[in-house]
Amino acid sequence: MTYTTERLAMLVFLAVLLIATIMDIWQDISAGDAVQQIVLDIVVVSAIAALGVYIFLLEPLKVRRENMRLANDVEEQQIALGRASNIARKHLDGLGIYIKAQFESWGLTAAEQEVALLLLKGLSMKEISKLRDVSERTIRQQATTVYSKSNLTGRAHLSAFFLEDLLLPS
């Protein structure tokens, strides 16, 4: 059963109970029953009415308030995430600028810079050759030239060159 179906079933149950109790009060009055019995029936009707008000007015209001609170929390988290994303983007942009400047200071050609960047991203020689549409042998030669011009010994050393400053102990 869904929440709405459960509430509707509860409404029908309470309505039937309320009608039966009101009919009982009417019969008690018509039969001249004791006031004590009539008062008890009126208390039951009041309790049923109070339960109905709670279930159909107050509980949904609580649920709406909780949903609004959760929506506000989600919105605050999205704003915080946006700020963090902007900060991260600035740092990544800065890292990209730094990497490009370093490639240029090593005197890498545009093709060598592209190969070096793809090596930093972790692509294999075969993947780089397919991506650049050149032979794997050419990519290996360009990678060797990158390592030579940068005075680095290989891919791991190339990656470490750029990552070591980012991974300083706190």
C-alpha cells in the first residue's frame, strides 16, 4: 500500500467508526440511556475526530516540513559542492597552466606536449597511437624525446615531477 492509499483506508475506517458511534449516541438519547453512557460515546467521537485531524492535517504538515528541511539541506549541499567544484576547477586550471608552461620550458613540440599529457593521464602507448592516429613506434620515440628533454627517466618520473608538490605531508 502506498502512503496515500493507507491514508484513504484510514479515512474510510475512521468515517465508518465515527458514523457508527454517532448513531449509537442517537440511539442512546432516543432510548433515554444514562447520561454517563452518552458522555462516554461523545468522548469516543471526540477521540476519533482528534485522530482524524492528526492523521489528515498534522501528520502531512509534519511530513511537508521535513521535506522542506531536507530540500533546504540538499540545496545547501549543492551550493557547497558548487563552491568546492569552483575551487577545484581553479586549482586544476592552475595545474594545467603549470604543466603547459613546464612543457614549453623543456622545449617540447606541440606533438610531444600532447604525448606527454596523455602519458600523464595514464594512457598506454597503444591507446595514444590510436588516439593520435600515428604508429606506436612514433609515440614511443616521442615519449623518449619527452624524457630526454625533461631529464626524466620515464613515465613514473614524469608523473612524480608534477605530483610531488601536490602530495606534500600536512
